[in-house]
Amino acid sequence: MVSTFPNPASVDLSRIRLSIRSLQPQLIEWRRRLHQQPELGFQEKLTAEFVSRKLQEWGIEHQTGIAQTGIVAIIKGNKLSTQKVLAIRADMDALPIQELNEVPYRSQHDGVMHACGHDGHTAIALGTAYYLNQHREDFAGTVKIIFQPAEEGPGGAKPMIETGVLKNPDVDAIIGLHLWNNLPLGTVGVRSGALMAAVELFDCTILGKGGHGAMPHQTVDSVVVAAQIVNALQTIVARNVNPIDSAVVTVGELHAGTRRNVIADTARMSGTVRYFNPAFEGFFKQRIEQIITGICHSHGAGYELEYSSLYPPVINDAGMAELVRSVAEEVIETPVGIVPECQTMGGEDMSFFLQEVPGCYFFLGSANPDKDLAYPHHHPRFDFDETALAMGVEIFVRCVEKFSN
């Protein structure tokens, strides 16, 4: 919990270079501009126009319209020691949430809100692009900055990869960050291996036989069948998964019936599956259908099942995780600083990039309870301590310098 960590007021910013600290007012301005104009996945037209306009002002080579609204900027260093290519990824989309914050920069788009920090990610990536463009003599090789649409769904990483964003020139490694209100300002969560979970989704309709609530013998009660399925699904993790592994099967929706004295003809349920171990790919789909089939057959019911794999797990490369960790130790100075045990069952389509090239995705602590900036992600009052913006730029810039040199 956030309260177990040091007070963010004690965070030392002296390790952030003065030229990046001086960018902080602009980073805040960009972030708040983006926050006021949130857009859903593949609809980020205003966001993309803003990013492209800034890159054009700075004379940075970039391509727009990738996977509809994505952008890729290319910045080449002037040092000649290496030709390596490092990519930096930032997501741009918002969520279908009505903002409840009473701030001057609150969302101007009804029912849409940056409730996960992607406005901050985009601002940090813009700040990194601006700085690197002004200091090309400090690094070698090439930096690709990927502004990605639709992380919240249905996923923009895969279509961007399919259009070739990791090619011409070929990317050698990739990094990305997530502002993280589960950690306080002045901390970085980084680890090798699994950081975030695979995301799989299922929708099931139980096909029973409706009738009068007083005459159940004439029916096949879809509610009874659904209730048994919900309970039985919990045995998959409890009895089919090694306790050393982590996994979740959650039924988040269950809908059936219209009146108290009517046995429902159908029942509909929807849920999600999460796991870290890539070896589980395909396992939960098979096991869930086996359970549904068995229970429905025993009651004389039918079913319709739709199962989809949204994102694979986020798996960090050990070498790139060490690079990020070493840089974070140079930038962050608090009693805790680096948090290695920072896994979450949340999902992220950064995972598709990490399947293609070695890389590291990490969390940048952004909560500050003293300023009432500690609401969880996807909450209508979500906001973060903007001091993290300059920290993010400093970490990205140092990663570029260290990777290339």
C-alpha cells in the first residue's frame, strides 16, 4: 500500500539535470492540455495532431497515421560509437469514465477521461523527444519514440508492429514506463521476468428451459446451472494450478431472469483470466470449456462460449531490466527507491513489443497522498503528482545514453 512507503515530500530532485528540471512547466502544460481532450482507442485524432505539431515545430522526423492514429518519431544521435536502435513506447488513449475531479484541467469530453496516466506517458515521451533532439551529441545510434493508440482496448501495439514500426531501422531493444499510483512518488518498480499478466476474456450463455418458478421439474434452470459453473471455475486455480504460480479466474458479470417467479430460460456470464506463466496459454480456455460442458450436460442444458486472448504477459528481459534498474538508482533517491516485487495482475499490450525484441516495462511511482493524489487507476478521481513527469524524462534520457554508449 502507498502508506507503507516514505513521504513523497522527502523526494530529492537534485539528481535530475537542470535542463530537464527546466522542462517541468512545459511537461505539466502538455500533460494538462492532453488531459482536457481525452480520446478513446483509435480515436486519438486531437492527441495525435498535438504530438505531431510539437514534433514538427522541433524539426523531428516522424510518421503519422500508423495503425490509424499512431506516431513514430526518429531521432539520430551524433556520436559514432554504435548504430544500435532503442525504442521508447508511450500510449495515448483514455477511458470511458466520467471525471469527478474539480481541477482547471478536467476533461472537456463528456464520459471520457485520462484515468490511467496515459496523458502523462505522452507528455514524458514528448519531453524525451525534445531533450534528445536538443542534445544529439550526447548519444549514439537511433531512438524511435512510439506513440501508441488503444492500449486500453482493443490494443494498438500489435497493429503497429504489423505495420513495421520495429523495422527500418530494426529496433534492438525497447523500454516503456507506466505512471503508477500503487507506488508513491520517488519510487520505481522494475524487475526482470513477468511484470504484468496475460489477459484472456470469456463470455458464456447458458441455454436452459424456462418455466414457472413453482414448477421447476418442467424446466432446466439456467440460474442453477450458472451458479454451479461460477463456483466450479474457482477450482481451476485452486486445484489445477501449481500454488507457486499465480493465476486468477474472475466472473465479473452474471445476468439472468426477469421476475421472481419465473425460471430463466438463459443466463449470461462474462469474466477474465489472468496469469504470468506463458506456459498457461491455451490451458484456461480448455479447462473452462471442460467445466462448462460437464455441468451443462449433467443438467440437460446447452451453452454458447466465446473465448479470446487479449494480451500475453509482460515479460521483461533481464539485461534491459538491469539497465533500467541501474539508471533508476542514479535518478531516484529515497529510503526505498527501487521496488523489485511490483507484479500486478493488470494487463498491458506492451507485451507484444516485448515478444518481438528485448525490453523492459517499468512502473514510475506517482502517488502523493498528502496532495490527495493517490486514487487508484481507472477511478473517476484518478490524478497523479506531476513531479513524476520530469523524473520520467530523466530516466528515459539516461537509458538512451547508457544503452547507446
